[in-house]
Amino acid sequence: MNDRTQTRTGWLAPDEIETVRGQVPLIYVDAVPVRVDALGQLTHVGLLLRAMADGTISRAVVSGRVLQGERIRDALLRNLEKDLGPVALPRLPVEVSPFTVVEYFPDEGITGFHDPRQHAVSLAFVVPVDGDCRPAQDSLELTWLTPVEATRGDIRREMSSGHDRLIRMALAHAGVLP
Amino acid sequence: MNDRTQTRTGWLAPDEIETVRGQVPLIYVDAVPVRVDALGQLTHVGLLLRAMADGTISRAVVSGRVLQGERIRDALLRNLEKDLGPVALPRLPVEVSPFTVVEYFPDEGITGFHDPRQHAVSLAFVVPVDGDCRPAQDSLELTWLTPVEATRGDIRREMSSGHDRLIRMALAHAGVLP
Amino acid sequence: MNDRTQTRTGWLAPDEIETVRGQVPLIYVDAVPVRVDALGQLTHVGLLLRAMADGTISRAVVSGRVLQGERIRDALLRNLEKDLGPVALPRLPVEVSPFTVVEYFPDEGITGFHDPRQHAVSLAFVVPVDGDCRPAQDSLELTWLTPVEATRGDIRREMSSGHDRLIRMALAHAGVLP
Amino acid sequence: MNDRTQTRTGWLAPDEIETVRGQVPLIYVDAVPVRVDALGQLTHVGLLLRAMADGTISRAVVSGRVLQGERIRDALLRNLEKDLGPVALPRLPVEVSPFTVVEYFPDEGITGFHDPRQHAVSLAFVVPVDGDCRPAQDSLELTWLTPVEATRGDIRREMSSGHDRLIRMALAHAGVLP
């Protein structure tokens, strides 16, 4: 999960965000980028390789904060473009409800979803992506994996923060959990 | 709701379908075609004008039977192409779960959803459509309406079988019920 | 929407909450209390009469903030008990995903959901309630209404902040929108 | 999946059901019985031990056909009582939409969900059960398992028809997939 700072209304300086983190849970969006076939069936999930809040370089989904005054849909698109580049052509969902809500805590034992910096509540969406993805900013690489590959032990061990469970929850929602 | 007959495995002759209708509920898919903006937000719903099972010419959503051996996704695509033509470019949902399940009965009083011919259970989906729609077969016309227009009294009175409620349930699911 | 302050970890003094409100969106839960029959079908929705953030006395659903370190389920139960009393016996949902996400803004024009104090993102749930409800704290009264009554013009005009739409979205989700 | 026959309107004699099976997909309901804590969080799933359509004795969820003229809610309750006995006190869901739709085919390769007898489309629900369960009819035993136990290799190998995947999809929906 990343925070961009100071460049427009609603963005905070590092010390401000630190103070807020101690006061209220922050709202995030998580997006699982997927490739689908002509019938809408999920064929691949996209995993980023990137620097995580816990200091590891891990495979992870697209994730980022919802800013003050920003709509959920705008936050989703902004964070998708941040991590996948400007020509990924994500198809944002019509429905407003996330497929799951992820509760990240500094204490790993509460939900299994972990963020050492803060308590964050993240609305998670599965987002079909048609275009060309070019990982940008903190993301080093994007890999497309089949449902079988994405749930294999070696790949799961390359994820942190609980993202391996989030991937399997997304696959279950799409009816393709192996 | 329409039934195509006799042209391939899984399709039934008219007398066969009559017999089955008296024995088990039939499975249908209903699809609410929608236009969305770049953020995925619903801007318009598409209403067909067509001959209905109850003998009226009414505004209605895309609807049709799931055939023996046919997957839900294939039934959705086949029925969308039947009513919207071959270049409508529907984006089928990634998730397998419908936004609602409509139970049609010959007796209008049971659920408010009505089919004089049969008991049918229909899985209902909201389907964004990007392409050019050309109503075909039993459909005379397709009209794109804003959420406000689609829920106006005069438009609602042009729908039968409970489709005016189905439209409002789709708008609620998409967060744009006026 | 109400905020309780200063009584335990995660609760903030009034000036602190004011500062945070200008910095990040706050997370809320909205709960629509309902009565259901033996088959789980919604028969009545419960509307509170209470002082709202916009200064009106209006009919509204249960609503409240998610505190720092608090799980969504705990926030739901705490806010239900706050508004309905200790013996309401709410049945919290098994699933983690809300039926809709409500985005409240100080500017009414953005989503139609309005909170003059802040940008809030609220996870909305339909919660069956079996027990005896005794409105407490800021809530003056609880009234159980049928779906037809709850969507009547005169009742809708007694709601503010967009709660009349939220009620209809809940009824649509439960399959009983008139 | 079981069919009861001949005892009331809507039920079919064995030869009639055989004929229908060759003509149209049949509608079923699958119910995953669960125990929840005071916050609604899933703590255990209930697995039946019973004779399956494929001839095995396997662990499975509650499952059964929707009859002609029968509402989904009535079919759910009837099948829950058939497998769990009359005092299980299931809490049927308020929402009408299933958490997933399972497509069973005689050919195992199509979806991984398998019924050697027929093409069936099953609406799957997670159903909290408060009362005392007494497996009846074809069910030999009911075992309550934690999410960790229910997804262990040895337990998964005791399920057939794809029910091990259905259990994990239910756990994912409830946010407790290990």
C-alpha cells in the first residue's frame, strides 16, 4: 500500500499522515487485475512485484489510499494507473459493492491481513484489464498467472500482508478457485 | 422470455417444452444491458421493445432460457446476441453470482414476477455493452434511458412481467437508483 | 451519524476529530435493521427518529464510525446496541462484503448522500433483528414499516442525507422493493 | 443431490425425472450449514456424510432440487430440514442472491462440479444454523469442522462432486478462508 503526498488537495505531508494513522482507520482500495476471455471468465491474475510496507519485496495486488474528497471509483482508477501505467484499460465494476473488505492491522493475529504502519480498511475489487500493462513507480514487474499457478505454494510464499489469501478469495468470487 | 427450438442438442420441440414446463421450473438468464462511463458508472439502461409471453408488446430486458448442457456464460452471450445483434460487444461479468434471482410464476401474486407459461428461475446480471446494438428476432427496438428516465411512471407502465422492478433492482445494485 | 468521544483508545476529542475530518475520509458502518419471517424474507424495516448531522430530526438507519483498531463486526454491533439497545439481538451477517457502499460528502451534488461535516465512506449492511428494540442515546423512536410503507412519499420526505435511497437499495437487495 | 418423488404436486415419478433430465438443466439449491459467533463470524462448517449421486459415501453440503411451483426459500428450508432434521433452526438469508452458482455436469471436465445423472444449476447459500442437528434420511452423520480442518487435505479427499471447492468458496465469501 502506497501513499502519494503533497501534490494536490486531499494529499497529506508525511508528518500529517503519521498523526492521522494513530487516530482513525484509513480507507484503501485493493484491485486484483485479471485477464478474462470472451465469456468474461477469469483466465489470469496479475501480480505486481513491489516494495511493501513491511519492508519486503513481494508479489502483491494493486493497492492505495482513498483521498479526502475522492470517490471510490476515482481512487480505483488512479491507483490502477499508478501501478499498471496509463494504457492498461481497466474495466471498473458497475456495482459499488466490493467482493470483500480487507481489514489490515499492525497486529498480524487479528485478521491475518497485515500492515505494520496502520489500521486500514480496504475495499477489494476484481478488475478486468484489456490493455498493455507497464508497471510504474514502486512496482518493478507485473506477471500474469493462471489460477493454478497463482495458488501454488512457491508463488504464495512470495506474497506478504495476506495477499495470497486475497488472491484466493478473488478466485473464489470468480468461480475459478482451483 | 423466448425459447429457440429444434436446431441443436439441448433444444426442444414445442410439445416437449410444454410437457417439461408442467414438471420442473426452467432456468433462465436475464441481462440488463447498460452503458457505463470511463469510471464504470452506469449512465444508461437499454430497454428492448418486444412481444412478451403475456401477449403484450412491452419494454423489457434481455431474457432467455439456459439450454441442456449449456453453461450460464454461454447462455448469457447467446441471448445477448439474439436480442442485441452480433456487434453489441457485451462485457460478461467476472463473478458467477447474479445480482438477483427472479422467480417468475404463472400466478402474479407470488413474487410479482409473472410468466403465464411457466415457473422460471432467472439469474439476473447487469451487462455493460460497448458496441453497436441492433435489435434482432422478436425485439423491435432498443432505447437507452438514464436512470431517471427508466424509473419514470410512464416508462414503468410500458413494462410488464415485473421488469420495471427488475430495472430498479439493477439500478440499486449499481448505486444509481434515483 | 454519531461520534462517541474520549472514553477509550481509538476515540478522539472533538478538536482532534475536527482536524482529521479535514484530512482523510472517515469510515462508517450503516445498518438497516429489519424483521424477517421464518423463511428469511424481509417483512419490515426499522427506521429511527433522531437528530441528524444536518440539524434536522429525521428518520434514519443505524449509523456510526469505525474506531481506530476496531473490527467492522465490532463497530456494527456497537452501533446497533447504541441505537437499538442491549436486547435487540441483531444477527450480524456471515459475509464480510456490504450490500452497498455509501459515499457521504459535504457537497450534496456528488452522490446524493450528504453529511455536512465530512467525507465519509460507509459500509452498509442489512441486519435482521429478533429482539426487543429500545432506542437509546440520540434516537427518539424506532418504527417498523412494511416495504410499501417505507417507500411511500410521505415517509421518504421524513428522511434526509439520502437515507430514503439507502432504504430502497436495501429493499432491492432483499428482493422486496415494491 | 437427492430427489424426493411422488408425494405431492411438483414431485415426479422416477421415469418422468429421467426424461426431464435429458431435456433441460434442473435447478437445485446447495446450502453450506455453518456455526457463527455473536459477531456473525463463521467458526465451523457442517459437513454431512452421505450417499452421493456418484455412488460414493462422501462428505457433502446440504443439496436438493427446487420443485415445480416452489420458491427458492421454501426449497432451501425443505432441504435443510430433510438433511439436518426439524430443530436445526436455520437462519435463511435475507438477500435473494446466492454467494455462488454451481454448474454440475455429467462431464467432470467442464466446471469441475460433477453429477453423473444430469446437468444441474445450483444456487449456493451459506446458512447459519443455531439449533440441534439430527441428520436424517440419506445423511448418516453431521460433523462440525473449523475452517482449518475443513480445508485440510485428508478432509478434502473425503468430498466428491467438487464439494471441497464449494466449501472453500463459502469460506472465502465469509472472509475466513485459511
